[in-house]
Amino acid sequence: MLWALTTARAVLGHRTAGWVRTMASHSLLVAPPAALSKPLFIPSRLLLGPGPSNLTPRVMAAGGLQVLGHMHQEVYQIMDEIKQGIQYVFQTRNPLSLAISGSGHCALEAALFNLLEPGDSFLVGVSGIWGQRAQDIAERIGARVYPMVKAPGGHFTLQEVEEALARHKPALLFLAHGESSTGVLQPLDGYGELCHRHQCLLLVDSVASLGGAPVYMDQQGIDVLYSGSQKVLNAPPGTSLISFSNKAKNKIYARKTKPVSFYLDIQWLANFWGCDDKPRTYHHTIPVTSLYSLRESLAHLAEQGLENSWRQHHEASEYLYACLQGLGLQLFVKDPALRLPTITSVVVPTGYDWRDIVKYIMDHHDIEIAGGLGPSAGKVLRIGLLGGNATRESVDRVTRALREALQRCPRSKL
């Protein structure tokens, strides 16, 4: 028996070597990376930046479940439950509600790629980086883009929007409900009605605000609303939520040209997500385990209740404001009604380099906060209280870390 095993091993080894010589036309130039032979290490950190946020145990457990095929009936059921969750958190009855296999940027592109055709007029509220990104994307697809620009910390009034609608006659208006780069909460009441009087659709970014501040898609006349998974929902980055009103759907289905992206073609996605009452057709391989996590995050928010989540974020942010002001720090957004409860922007204190403060808090306290982004870069520090992190305990921890950082970080006397 031993002789037979030894002989078989020798024969197989010879055949394997022959297969390598026959099938592999070149020798390997790159060796297996030494780094991949080491165990994966993830430090424990409190994520109090503008996102992503820490995952809840329920969401982490869902992400560890075994993958299923993306066209299995069980996965279709999960997709249907996600659609219902989106309708709840967006407060909409739109049948065309689904998740995008990509981050909030991907949802923004899905909206613009499908709603705009070359030559369409597009009005963009630019008060931070997300308006800038919307402008950039629309220019790439040949729209006629008209930016309404405000300095960081500003918002757009109904009168300003009405004047711009009358002047430019756009097919679409973009507003960021939660401008995470500046910490501004853009009012939404009345803007949908105003747009519709001017035969314009309203597109709203709620990535930073969903679950933390009230938004009512149908009642506020929002035609397209999108958000992300990684902020208040406490789910992994990489999936996003989007919903289209019937007006928006009709514009998409009446297009004269195909959207520039097949991957983000809403007519295909609507079918794959079961939004068009037709048999589902394969479009792309969705991130199944990420959808498990997204489903559980939506379930958690539904169980908590939107009003309770809004209240939680309001109370946590008010406590944070008081603690920051107790340290002698200045809030960047002056009007309390315009402060985004999920992400607070703080004026970088005079004499400090914001990078020193952020690095000190990370290195000595394992807490993430962030500096500004886009037009707010160098001007502010940003502190996120997102979902399960919106607690007094989180505020106390970051306040202690900030107090110590202000004592220990170098300060210029100029």
C-alpha cells in the first residue's frame, strides 16, 4: 500500500509539473506578498467623523452570513424587504425605490445619468462639496449647468431658488439636505412645490441627514431622493438608497437617448429590483452580503422608529454643542435651525493646525474626527454623531479628547 501511494504521488507530481510547463507560458514575476501571510488586524476605534460610522453587532452578524446566489428567491425576498425599508425611511410610496450597488456618489450618478440628457438645463445649489460634485458630473454628460453658489455655511432660500428657476428654466434642481462638508441642514419645505410650478424636478441628497433629521419625500414634493448606508444606518459603505417619483420615472422612460451608464440604467435596475411588475432579468451581480447588512440596518431603524431616531440625534447634537462651547470652541453654522444634527462643524481654533488636533485625538484616544472637505477644508473640524454613535457617552469621550488635544497640540502665537 505504501509503495502504491508513493508511486501515485510521484506520477501525479510529474503530471502536475508537466501541466505547469504546458499551460503556463511564462514564469511568475510576482511572488506571493509577505503581507498577506500575516493575520488581518483591525484596531478598535470610535468613528466620530462624517462617516463611515461604527457598525452595530446586528449588522456585523448579518455581514458574516454565507453568501447566496444573487438570483435566488431568498435574495429577491431580501431585496423586496429593503425596498419597503427605503419607502419607510424616505416616507414615500414610490414603487421605484431600490438600492444601488455603490456608494452615495454612485446614487448621485444614477440620478443624473438617468434624468439628464445632453443639453438639458440643470440648476445646482453649490454650498459645499456635494453641489460641486453634482455640477462636475452633470457637465461630463453634456448638461447646461447653472450653479447657485453660496459660501460654506450658507443655504438657499425659497426666493433665491425661485429667481433662479425663472431665469434658467431648468429640468432639474439639486439640493443637499445635509451638506456634510459644512454641517448645514438645508430646509426642504416648499421647494418641491416651487419646482413643480416651474416644470422642474427636485433632486435631494440625504446621505448625511437620513435618519438624523426629518425628511418626507412625498409630502415635500421631492422627485428623487438618495442616501447612503454608512452614516446613520450604521451599515458598511458601498450601498446606497434611491427613490424616484412618478414624474421622475416618466422623464426617465421618455428619454430620447440611452443613459451614459449601463450599470446605472434605472430601467434595467427597476426590473432587476422588481419595481416594474415584469419578470426579473439579470443585470449585474449585486453585493449580496452587503444587502444582508443593509436590510438589518433598515430593520433596526424601523424598530426604533424615525421620530425616535430624529429625537436621539437632536438631543445628542445639542449636548455636543454645549460641550464644545464649554471648551471655548465656536460652532461654524451660526443659525441653530440650519445646523445638521448628524455632523457638527467647528471653527478651527486660532493658532492651531487642524491636522495636529485630528492626529492627536486619533493617536491618543482612538477616536476619529475630521477636518473640512472641499470649500470648508482648513476652516473647520467635523464631528459626526451617526446612528448608534449619537450618545452622550460619545460626546463625553470626544470632549475629553478635544480638551486634551487643545492643551497638548502646538499653538502659534501669530
